Amino acid sequence: MSILKKLTPEQIVAFDDCTTKEELAAKAKELGLEPTEADLDEAMALISAESGELSDDALDAIAGGADEYTKTGYKKVGKKDTCTVPDKYVPAPADLKLWPKAEYMQCGGCDNCRSMNNKIVCIAQPGKD
């Protein structure tokens, strides 16, 4: 499993200023993480996509559904959405829920929900998998 899927919202924010693979590696080490080369490549692909340079994989992920996926390829979810990948639902700790009143199997109450670029996304639903 990718290390990116294990990051907390606070850890994700810590990487906001990183623009190179070396900066990502240094920040990961500072946070006590040990990313693989593949993890760093995946993170760089996300950074490139967020800067407006979409990779082929990101383009494939959003083709035909730009209104439901972010430009990085993650499915957008809303406050009233129900989890559509129940086999990947992981209850988030109460202090990390995006919405305090989120119920079981509701987006925002799962550990796979993340806030990215002012959008709530499900990291368990990248692209068209």
C-alpha cells in the first residue's frame, strides 16, 4: 500500500511547500516516515498535477468525469455521500473526522477522506480503479 494513503491530514499539509523529490524525502524523514522511491514518484506526480501539468495517468483518471474527480484523479465526495467502497472503509478517529456528525459509512467519517486543495476527496478511489 502506498505511504500516501497512510498520511494524516496534518502530515499532508506539512508537504505543501515541497516542490522537488529531494524536498519530499527530507520532509518525510523529518516526520519519521520512510517512503520508497515509488512513493516519492507518486507524490511528485501529484505535485506536477496540482501545478497544472497533468501526467498521462492523471489525464486517464479524469477523462469523461472531470466534475467528479480532482485533477489529481481522486474522487470528490460530499458531506452527505455514502461510502461507495465499503470494503475500503476505515472509521476515522473522532478527532480526525472531517464532519463531527459523520456517521458510519458516510464520507467524512472514513480515514480515506482527505481535504486536498479545498476539496474533500476519497483516496481509496483514485481514478477509474
